[in-house]
Amino acid sequence: MNASSASADSLRAALAGLLDGLPPSQAAKAVDRLIAHYRGTTPTDAPVLRDRSDVAAYAAYRMPATFEAARGALDALRDAAPEWTPGSHTDVGGGTGAASWAVAEAWDGAPPRTTVLDWAEPALALGRELAGGVLDAEWRRERIGTALRLDDTDLVTVSYVLKELTEGDRAALVAEAARAARGAVVIVEPGTPDGYERIIAARTVLVDAGLTVAAPCPHSGACPIEPGTDWCHFSARVSRSSLHRQVKGGSLPYEDEKYAYVAATRFPVTPAPGRVTRRPQIRKGLVLLDLCGPDGLRRDTVSKRHGTLYKQARDAEWGDSWPPADGD
């Protein structure tokens, strides 16, 4: 296996057997604790992943979802900047490296040289083990917070990290990511109201630092959502592992990961003309699309009389650019 083979399938293959030898009850307890942390509201200044059993449970349970969310954000960045390819990448708070796997898959050709930074040595050790022969990466222990200084790099990713920080540390980290990024910054958070609020705060820091919003927004102006009334988020489908089924007791072979994100660049981009912000509603002979555009929020109704556009609307998915480019 080489660095160009990073994918959802190869990640699942690397995760297969990771929990061998770890009692199922211990893995389930570790997952339950992690779920409680990620759903909680209290930030911490200590690593969330304490030992190998925590890390193994986290990797098996969360890496596929984090990978798919990061891949969704990176796909939107690529759509807005199709000619750009990063040569270097820093994954801040990358843990076991899910976002780094997504970056390695995102662009054709050789993946960028990656540096994964995290404060939990067990996470870095397991990430290094999982990535052996797949990622071209350096794994380095760093405290993620106000004091962090990043080397200049083409792309900075910060996925599912901001919630673990105080408000001051969040702003300082995003500002440092903006300073260090020669090309782009991608930040991903859970698709919850508070996750969206952290993304909006990060978006403001990025714009104030001179970056242009590439996605999901079709503009770099203020978000048109009135605070407290709604939140912008998207969904990625994730294949369920045996650990997912054990912990959640679900029968479906998949679940949907809700996430919020912002991608911003230091170079000109072509953002989406509009973005589908909810799952399209398909009715008899028409499709209802909730959209965010340069002029704010709106709902478009596309009916059969729109011909080809109607067929495209029926195929549109939550998070897609709208209207589609000619020929899409």
C-alpha cells in the first residue's frame, strides 16, 4: 500500500482488527465517555484521549465519521479552487489522523507532505501505526492552544478541535492557522448549534485575517442566519462498524454524520453561486430547495416545466452547489 491509496476503504481496512484483544465492554465504555465529552459544553485544557484503549475506541468509532466530514469540506474547497493543489499540509489537533487521510485522498497525484500535531501521544502513536505505508506524514506532539506556532504550509486543517479549547485559545489558534496558511484553511466542527457558532466565530477570524471564504458560503459577508434561530450544517453518510452497532444497537448499515465547516483561501476562488442548506424536499412534479446565496436565504421551487433543471434538482443533495454548472 502506498501514499496514493488513502481512501475510506483503506482507512476501514487499517482500522479492521484494531480492537482485537480489547474487551468489548471496555471499548464500549470508552466510546460512551467520548460521546459524553463531544456532546458536552465544557472545554478542557487536557487531552481527551488518555490511553491506548481510549485511542483505539476513538479511532474505530470516530475516524470514519471525521474522515467523511473532512472529505465533504475538502470536496467543496476543490470545487471552488479546481486548479489548486497543496504541496504541504498541517493537521492541527489531528489525533489519529482522520483529516490527514481525507487530504491524502482529495487531490490527484502525490498527496501533500503532512504534519500531524496533537497533544495526546497515544493518539499520535496509533495514528502513526495506522498510517504506516499510506500517509506521507510526520507525527508531532504539541499543545494545541494560544502558544502554538505553526510552520508555514499550503493547507491547514482543524477538525473537531475547537470545542476542546477555551474561547481565547480558539481565536488564537484560528488566527495562527490563517497566518501560517499560504493557500487554505479548512475547519470542521460537529453539526450542532454550538458547533456552528464556533465555525462562524472562526470564519470571522479568517476573513479579518484577509482570507476569502471558498465554501460553504457563496460569499465572505456576514452569515444571513439570525443568531439563535437556526444553524448551518451538512451531512455525510458513514458506514457503520461493528463497534457502532454494538454501542448504538442500530440495525442500519450506515449513519449520517452532521458537521459544520468553513474553507477559506489566500488566493482568488469561485465559490458556489448558491448552496443547498437542507435536504431537498421532493414532491409530485416539483422539488423544494432551501438555499443560501449572495443575497441571503431563499427557497427555490423547481418544477417539471423547468426541464433539465428539474432533473438536476431531483438529483441535488444537501450541501451541493446550486444551480449546477452547465453540463453537470
